[in-house]
Amino acid sequence: MILAARKEVGASVPASADPVLKVEGLSVVVRTEAGIKPLVEDLSFTLSRGETLCIAGESGSGKSMTALAIMGLLPKPAVSIGAGAIRLGALDLAGMDERQLRRVRGDRVAMIFQEPMTSLNPVLTIGRQLTEAIRAHRPVSAAEARRKAIAALEAVRIPDAAGRLAQH
């Protein structure tokens, strides 16, 4: 079972405001030799502007599969969305192809992975990794990517953000 908790942050938003993220009837399935098995079944939630949403559950309850489905990063073809809708504002994420999703990822939706092997690479500088990710998703100059990388580090309160770009 997945439980969702919410907390409103900042100014209140009218109840009629369009949700930032809306997941309706999401089912994620895996294809095995024994047939199709559900990993997530009929999950629905709405995230409105100014809210923080926490998805919690036991190990194996589908939290990661839900996040990967939202990001369009399910390990296809074995795992896929079996049913449901994922809307980011007016965008139908579940109906997008990889090229379309790439334009949305990093700009409108992002994921921080908890596994060390999917986090920052200690061999490359922080600046190289951040600017590379920014330029992969947006057509910006190297200087603009650097400014955006510094802004991202400052947004999460990393001290001396500009100086950190040269670190590993």
C-alpha cells in the first residue's frame, strides 16, 4: 500500500486552481514468462501548486515504480504503464514518446535518485555534470548552463555554489 501525505507551503492557492500533477488510475505492470503482473494498481493523487506530496510505503509497494512512470523512465519493454493517466499541467506524460519526454525532464519535472550509482559521478566535476544535464534538455549556451547550475545549487542552499562547480 502506498500512502500519500500533503503539506501546503507558502501562500494558499484557490481550490479551483489546476493541479500541477494529477495521476489517475495508474497501473504499472511487468511482463514475465508467467504473464503480466501488477506492480502498482489503480493509484490516484493530485498535487496542487504550493503543496508538497510525500509518497510513503513498505519496500516493494510501488513508490519507485510510480516515480519512474511519472518521469517516463520505466525499464521498457518489460515494465510499462498498464492503465491510467499522468498529467503535468496540460501535458499527458503517459502519452508522450521519449523525444517529447526529454524536453519535459529537467525543465518541468525531475527526480533525485537515492541510489549512489545513479547520483553524481565522483570522477567528473559537479559543474560538468550539472551543465551537461541542463544542455541536454535546453538549448542554452555554456555560460547560461553555468548560471543555471549555480542557481540550482543556490536553490538547495549549497554554500559557495559557484566554487562548488569545480569540485568533484
